[in-house]
Amino acid sequence: MIHAVLFIGNTPKRFMRSNPDQLNANIRFGGTWREVPISINDLADVPPLTTLESHPKLKEVDPTKDFNPDRPTPETIDLNTLKKSFFDLISSEREKRLEKPIENNGKVFDGDKQSQQFLIEERNRKTKKTRPTSWITADNQITTLTNADIDELADVILDRRGQEYILAREVKNAIETADDKKTITALFDAYMKR
């Protein structure tokens, strides 16, 4: 899996975590994918395009050409292949959303899987202790969390997980039952804009 950012011109537009084939199938005219560290999940933090090396398996779309014949488009691929492609992209986007930083009570905490795991473990063992727990925020500040704070953060994680899985499933179900490419593409685009 490659964690990549799509540049249009010199501007980073969106992240995607997938294999090279899926990334290449989802490049836009005038665009280029660049691999970035998984720790970068905000477009504002993406280094300039000129400082990032190209990945040997990722294609670039030459903006001087009118089209990219290697890129499948909704018009050139069959309905089931388009659905499968969008299912994979929705799953990838869902996982990315699940790892966004978590904000609670004015503090921002890391949302990656390891941080979530630590928090859930702390919640499970909190019944054995009554003293506050030291925790590190997303900006590397040490803060103190009470048992109630840990419960709230864990609830935020679990609620977000449930909401994102339901939303992704609803869109996948709608795509599955759709019978034309225009509707499928519109459903996918609406999901990506949420």
C-alpha cells in the first residue's frame, strides 16, 4: 500500500492510500501522485511537489496532452469494474477518515490505529486505578486525562468508527444497486466530498 497525495499542477488536492494500479486508475488530467509518509494526513503539511521524488510504479498525466489513454474512465470500463474500483476507493477513504486526529474538550489527539489501541487499552484498565493518566496530544503536549476523559475519547473513537462504516456501507449499497455509470460516479463523488 502506498500513502500518496494527488497534485494538480503544484497544488496538493487529496490523499489516497492504495496500490499502484488503483492510484494510476484514479489520476486526473494534469495530475501526479507522490508518495508521502503516513504521518502526513493534512494537505497543509504536504511538502512542495518539487521536493518529492516520483514513485517508479506511479504514472503522471502530461498536462500538455488532451487525454491519458492509459487511465480507465467511467466511459471506457464496464459497470462492474467501475463499481469494484469505487468500492476499493471508498474502503481506502473510510480507513483514512478513521485515522484522522480526534478532537475532544479543546484538545487534539492522534487518531492513528496505534493511538486508538493505546486509548482503548487504557480505558479497559482504568477500573484498576483512580489517579489521572498522563497523555500526549497530537502536538506533543503532555496533558492529564481523568477516567471520564478517557471514556469520552474512547466513545468518540467508537462513535466515529460506527458512523464511518455505516456511511461507507450505505454508499456501497447504493452503488451496487445503481444501473448506470453516471449515478455510480455521482454517488462516489458525493461520498468523497463529505
